Amino acid sequence: RVAAALAARGLEPLRVFRRKSIDGAVTTPTLSACADGADVMFMCLPTSTESEETAMAIARPGLIVVDATSGDPTRSAALAAALESKGTAYVDVAVSGGPGGAAAGTVSAMVGGRADDVARVRPLVQSFCGSFAHLGAAGAGHAVKAVNNTLNTLHLCAAAEGLLALKKGFGVDPREALRAINAGSGRSLQTEERLPKEVLTGRFGYGFRLGLMKKDTGIGAALLDANLAHDGALLPRVSETVAKAVDALGFDADYSEVVRFLENENGATLRSPPRAELHPDAKLLVCDMAGATVQ
């Protein structure tokens, strides 16, 4: 989607090495053909392992590698050092905003790298992003993205647990509970968007795989493990929940299906029966206080 966004904005020449062709870009048969003569190479891969293999394969003096993978920040920093020894610069650009934001060019960019390298790629990144934040040295962007995604899932799970407790304990309709919460101080992206659109409808089709969220929340938990005293901390518990959900539902389940896992664990569902609707020919009778009937 990054390549498609760059192509849509008319950035030329643009070459891509991927499984599908993109309008406005030249699809190359090999990775080396894609990187040959390029000043900047964008990568958007599943994990840091693929990023490391790809970057080291194309490294050469003068090239800037922009890593849009949701990577492990410690490995990203190490990759930056390894590439530097070959004269190749490295900038990590993690993005947040989902498939729709990537297609629309409105995602948030979380960026790590040396200031001069970041400045060189900033116009390119801003062509597909709605916001841009240079957060520090190489790895910083990936670190913030890991915390961002862990918070995303924490908010989703916490809200789902609250709604399940309300439904089981007091019979509160989740739709009505969300209506009240979203008018109050407990609202979040998850209560306003993800739960109503993906969970309460039963769609579970946001477009981000649960297995990838397991990776991201695991990175977030590891960051906490390495830097904080955390007895009873919340972020590792989110990572544990997502890992169990992957075991139960599979890697390719939508990440919003972590709520389905919580539902199964608690023997309840947040789906509500459809509201009854009046037949278009139905007549409404109202009695006023004097006993007269108004049709």
C-alpha cells in the first residue's frame, strides 16, 4: 500500500518488487533489479527477519533504506549499524492508520534515524502520510509503533471486557453501553470505531492479522520488560491474551477477533439481536390522558 500511495502521487521513476503490479510503477522481476541505481529503497515486510535479509542484500554506498515494517526496534538499531558499515543509511518509518489510511495517504508516520537521513526521505514519506514525527535514532520509530499497537489492543480488550461484564451482570445491551460511553470520558478509537463496526456487527474484518498483532504486542511487552519494573503491569498481559487468541483462532484471524476469544472465554457474545422494526403499513395508536385514542 505504501508503493501504491507513492505511485498515486505521481512520484517517478518508481520501481517495485512485489507479487502484484501497481499502476504508475514499473514491476521488476528481481529485488536487485528494483534496487539497482535507486537512491531510496522502501521496504514493508512482515518481520525484522525479512527486513534484515532484504536490506543486507541490496546494501551499497549512497543508498537509503526506509523500513516501513513494524519491526523489532533493537534489531532495527543493529541493522542500521550493519548497513552503515556498508555506506548505506537506514531510516525506520512505522506507520499507523490501517489499510484505509494507507490507501488514502493519511497514516501517521513514526520515524527513527539520523536527522540528515530523515530529512532526505521526509518529502517521500509525507506523500503518503497525514502526520510525521521524527522520534529519535534508528529503532525509535519501530519502538513507538510497538507501544502504539499494544495500546490499541489493550484499549480494545479492556473495552470488550467491560461490555461483557455489563451484559452478563446487568443485561446491558452493548450498543447502548457504547452509546453512553462514547458520550463520556471513557471513549476511545476502539469504542467509537472498532467495536461498533467490527465486533458488534460480527464482521471482524478490519484487515490486520491477529498473528501480526501478536508480534507487535510481544515487542511492546519486551520493551517494558527491558526498561521498567513491572509487577502487575498491563502491557505484558495484553501480549499474553493475544498469544492465546492466536493459538485458539489462528494467525490469519482479524486482530479484532481477540474479542471473539474473550467472548468464548466468558461464555457470552457482544452481538445483539436485531432491533424489531415496524412494518411500513403498521399503525401507531396513542392514548392521551383523557382516554381519547389518536391514530
